Amino acid sequence: MERIYLDYAATAPLDARVLEEMMPYLTEVYGNASSQHRFGQVAQMAIDKARERVAKAIGAKPNEIYFTSGGTESDNWAIKGIAEARKSKGRHIISTPIEHHAVLHTLDWLKSHGFEITYVPVDSVGKVKLDELEKAIRPDTILITVMAANNEVGTIQSIAEIGKIAREHGVLFHTDAVQAVGSIPINVKDMQIDLLSMSAHKFYGPKGIGALYIRNGIKVDKLVVGGAQERTMRGGTYNTAAIVGMGKAIELATENLDEYAKKISEVRNYFVNKVLNEIPEVIFNGAPFEDRLPNNANFAFKYIEGEGILMTLDMAGIAVSSGSACSSGSLQSSHVLLAMGLEEVFAHGSIRFTFGRSTTKENVDYVVEILKGAVNRLRAMSPLFNQLKGDVTDV
């Protein structure tokens, strides 16, 4: 049975070139980078090189990059760290209802500790309403946190405009760029970003390693204490091999950004057009192609459950997602789609397809054929479909 992976937004496979660069630090170069002897110094030099690569990829300085265990830790550190460091100025934070749960749950935690959160609405394609965002700023606002690109529908936010608004009002701006880095151009200086979260496994690096960019001059409270690593800001023994892998992966992703984006978006566009032309009663969720991550396609298949489609495709060897990977175990409707105004009955029938460097049009042809059969079978069993649309044989 053919196996096709279309869940790259959840994670991407480790690039062979990244693994090759990591291997010596898993076997031969095993010194602790915090040690003063030669073994440690060699590991530290490798970490320094990786830090330079990460910084270059987003237009930052090496000493503004702090390695973490991934995007969730980076989000927690950025938001909690700023909240604690600036609480004497105010306890008001602005965000959106479509953020990743790493942000939303962190904000819930802060709310339970006396902070006030304002969630700025988004439009029908998931774009933040900038006028509403600016109106929400108050004298006690200390942070705006808005994701660079949405993990479910792929909508790219107007990050430079948000950064400009925040800077003009003296408010710090954090962006969860976990889906964006390695897929679209990001420059923290041009976009006036103060803090940025990223995760290596989204751009073909290893899992368990990420980074937080903190603009020089910004005071952030520590999240992990216990050692002098990361200039005393984040304790814990360095995962040298993973850090090296992240540096190589982000270099490959950003140096080949246009090439990869063009190839992946062509396959994605081909898929979207086939689905819209060959399957009736389908909603394409999110922004148009020009405001969307190149690898993302999210559809609502009316009158059926997304979980049924997911399981049918999985049995045919096709991996997709019924939402973000962190919440796909839940049968609740996507908070992102509901915030965009999609009816709950249709949000239940949504599937996220995300494409990678190795996805081909031949893969797409196979997926669409299986998908058509799955949708027809599930609709034939759907009382809602038969009630509202008539017998499935008429479709």
C-alpha cells in the first residue's frame, strides 16, 4: 500500500544533510559545552556556529538567540517572562483567539494569576483586525502576542504592521513563528519584532530543540533556572547535537526558501483546485494563496465529520490532520475555525492537508481519488446530508 504523508505542519522528517552534521556530536564530540577543557570547547564552538546560523536566518544578532526545548517552551518563556518582568508597568496583554494552545493556555495561566487578556477578533479568513488591535491598547498594556502564521489554516498575519503599531505605542511584541520560520521570509528588525518563538522540527530539523529571539535591551524573567547556560537565562545541559541540527536545518531552509516555497505551493495549488473542482459542498478555509503558507490547505467537507475522513484516509496510507496536532485527539470543533465564523457543523468536517518538499502531483492524484470515495461513503451514511441535500446519488 502506498503511504503518503500530508501532515508537515505537525512535523517534518529529519533532513539527511542535517543528520549527517549532527552525527559527530552524538558519537565522537560528546563533551559538555559548559566544561572548560578541550572536549567542552569543541562542543561550545559548534553551538556558537549554530547560534550564528539561527540569528542570520531571521535578521538577528547571535546574542539575541536563546536555545530552548521547542516552540511551546519558547512561547511560555516569552509571555510569562515579559509578564513577570513588566508587571509593575501593567497587567494587560493583547492576543487573538486563533493562537496555538501553547500561547492560549499560557495566557489562561496568567489570567488566573491576576493578568487581564484582550482577544482581538479575526476576519473570515483568519486575519487579525488591525484597527481593533490598536484600539485595544491601554496605558497598562505590556505585551501583544500574535502568531506569524496560523498552524491550522495557514493564514499569514500582517506582522510588520502589528510590529509598527506595538512600537509606536511602546508595547512589546511577541510572535509565535513556529509555522512561519523556514517557510516565509522573517526579519525581526524590519518587522519590529521584540520576541520570536521557533521550533526546529517544523523545518526538517530534530525534535526537542527550538529557540527564542529576545531583542537586546529587553528584560525577560527566567523560566528555567539552575545553571549558567544561555548567559544564565536558561539553565540545563546543552543538547549539542540537536542545536547543531537546528542550525543546519534553518540554514538549508532559508537559503533555499524561494525554491522550496515555489515547488511546494505548486503542488498545493494543484491539490486545492482538484478538490474544489471534483468534490461538491466543500469550503476552502483560510486566506487566499498570496496570504497563506505555501504548504497549507484546509477544507471543510460539509455534512460529515472530519474524524471519519481522517481515519478513512489513514487506512489508505494517507496521513492528514483534523486540526492542529496538539489538539487533534479532541472531538471539539477547531477554535480557529469558530473564531473565523465558520458554522460549528461545518467546522466538525474540516481537514488540514500540509505538503512537504517530497510531495508530488502524483501523490495528490492518489489522495484526491481516495478522498472522493471517502467523502461519498461518509455522506451516504450522514443523516444530516440526506436531510439537507437529498439522496447522495444525486450529487
